Amino acid sequence: MSPKQFRLLIDTLGADVAKWPPDQRAAALALLSESADAQDVLRRAVAFDGQLRTPEPGLSPDRRASLVDNIMKRLDDDRDP
Amino acid sequence: MSSESSPAGIALDGRIRSWADDVIAADPDGISSDGESDTALMLRVRDGDREAFRRLVTRHVDRIVGLARRVVGSAEADDIAQDVFLKLWARRSQWEPRTGAFRTWLYRVALNQCIDWTRKRKTVPLDGTPEVPDHADGPMEICDAHETAARVRAAVQKIPERQRIAITLYYHEDLTAAQVATIMDLNLNAVESLLKRGRKSLRVLLG
């Protein structure tokens, strides 16, 4: 895999090599084992992926229970929302 | 199906489907700590079991509220989540375990609901959507998590709708490109193109 192909995969599928097509993973790992530039590209991509993966704050137990109760109360409404 | 070429040159059309099917088939399908899978619960729901449905809703409501926050905005997220689960209940007899994982079906219903809300809303600005206060963590954690999540959410909501959906499913929901393609009813090349363009825009927006 060339550095250009590696960068293209990063730009398209992000830094999680496990989510890349299986036939590209071995070539990417081989490049990473020998290229400091590729390692640097991956490091920066991992940081950016971390932002994109930021989880939404979870619901509090009270609010989750209230939402679930509201849904269950409305099950017999005739309309399809 | 789109005829866009793969930006990463990753796969030829002839083998995309089998790869996608393999990935979906490998989905653990939401087996929870209570030991009952989504599929098992959904089979009971199909027969009208309300307790099984309550467990499914409780298991997935945070996920759907979070997805709606990203795709539409915080102010509407609770209402969208309620409509999504009511739609699932109304259409429970249509669900077939052979047609795919429960989560795939759930995401499809949720995204269609998000798109409907976005189209109904027409001209409401997304960027200024107020935060709905709700705190599952302590004050400091809430502050940091809310600040980062709000910043990313604001950026995601500035990119085109299909890119926003693809990016949200791929990164926020941690699905594979093949799973995103199945949920969005696109081919893999089209999803890769959406991911590439979305990521490029977000890199600019998030600095």
C-alpha cells in the first residue's frame, strides 16, 4: 500500500483500521510498521476520530423512565406517528 | 443505487454485497446483560408482549435520543424518540428476524423519522438549538461532556443531511460502512463518498 492510498483510506473510513475492508488491513499494518509518516497520519486521524465519536450525554434515570412511561402510555393511540 | 466510484478504491461492486452481508450477519444484535437478545424480545413484541417492548425501549431509548440530537437537534430529540418507538410498535407485525438485525430496522425507522421532522420544520436554524438539561453524571463531567458534544453536534448539523447521517452512523454509532449502506439503502461506494466529504467538511468546521 502506498502512503497516498493509506491517506485516502484514512480520509474515507477514518482511523479505525478494524473497520476497513479486510483485504486492506494487512497492507495498512505493514505500511504502519515501517513508515513514521504513516504513523503520524494515523495519530492525527485517531485524535480527530475521537472528536467525531464524542458520545451524547446520557439520559438521567428519571428522564429515561419518564420517556419510557410516555411511550408505553401511548401504545394504543390509533395514529401511526 | 448510486453509480459513484469508490473514493478509496476499496471494493468492486460484485463483492460489496457479500462483504456487507457478512458484516450485518456478524452483528451481535444487542444481547444485553439480562441475557435476552433484541431478536428474542422482538419476537415477543410481535405477539403483542408489552413488557418485552418496555425492555426494548428502555434498552435503546438513549441511543435513539442521541441519534436524533445529532441528526435533527436537541429540542426535538425526545419527541422523535417517542415517535420512533410508537412506530415500531404500530409496525411490529412487519418485522421478520430474517430481514436483518433489529438494530438495523430501528436505525432505519429512526432516520426516516428524523428526516420527516427536518422536512416539516423547514426553516428553523439548527445551530442555535438549545440544550435540554439532563444530567446522568456529576457537574464537572457534565460540563466537559456537554461542551464537547455540543461543539461536535453543531458542526455535524452544518453539513448536508446525507453526509450528516452517514457520519453519525459511522462514528457516533460506530457502525461499519457496510452497515451504514444497508441502513441508508445506498451502495458502499456512495456511503464512502458521503463519509469522505463529511469528514473533510468537519475537519474544517472543527479546526
